[in-house]
Amino acid sequence: MTAADGDMTTAEFVRVLGRLKPHGPVSDAFIAEALERPGFADVRKSRFGYANEREHMVAWMGCQNGRNGTGAYSRERPNDSARRAYNRLLNAGSLLWIAEALGEDEAVLREASDAALAEPDYRTRCRIVRERIPWERVYELASKKRGLRGVLSGVAKPPSGTLPAPPCR
């Protein structure tokens, strides 16, 4: 995977995600509202108990390659493509957080959030968000992050306060 093909490895994307702010107003509001709607009771009772979406996505993306643990996030077929992982992610709140934390325009985020909340099916919510914020846009935003070039190449060390990928649960 190279910049030329508009993709990065899941390990590279984990390094990027670990440097982002853990909360954003649009994604936090979406998640809070979505959790009050039918179909999300199981999410509220989740045994994973992540403190925020950054922690959640670092864990989820970090386990995509299937070689670092067993459990809910392990994979039968390893996936090293961040693009593929983003396009398979079935959590609209997480998709919104990724875009928001990377610096997507607030109007785009709010439009995607409002449209997704109008849909009861979680898979369709994800499709709605990805139609407005496709991987190509996420990759563009990630590529603009200060210091990203060193993080993607593995040369730069993440700043203190960033999250390493936790073990898969």
C-alpha cells in the first residue's frame, strides 16, 4: 500500500488515529443521540467499555490484521488495508469521529450526522456517512495532518499522550 494508491496500512492508520483528539462535538452528539434510539441497547451494555472513539478505533483498526489476539476483533483473513477497514466499518459514530478528528468541515459532518440519524438501520447509516465522507476524503485529511509523513513511514515517534494499539479483546 502506498500513497500513490490512496491507501495506507491499518498499522499506519492506527498511528494516525492515536494522535487525534478523543472527542468531537458532532460525533459525540451523534453517538449520544443514536444510543437512545431502538437497536442500540446492546451497545450500551457493551463489555468493551471504551472511554472514547479514539480508544475504540485504535483498538478496532489495530486488530484488523488478525495477528494480534483473539476475540471479537480478530480476523480469519487478515486485513492490512486502512481503506478496506474504513469501508467495512459498521459504526456510523466511529466513521463520523474519524472524519471530525481529522478536520472535516463541520457543515459536512452535521449533514452526514443528521442524514444518518434519520435512518433506523445501522448499516444504512454507515452507507449514508460514507457517501458524504468517502475514504478518499479521509485519506486526504489524514495526509494533511502535521507530522503525518514521518508517522506513516514509521520514522517519527508518536507524541506523548497518544495511544498504542491495545490488545484485541
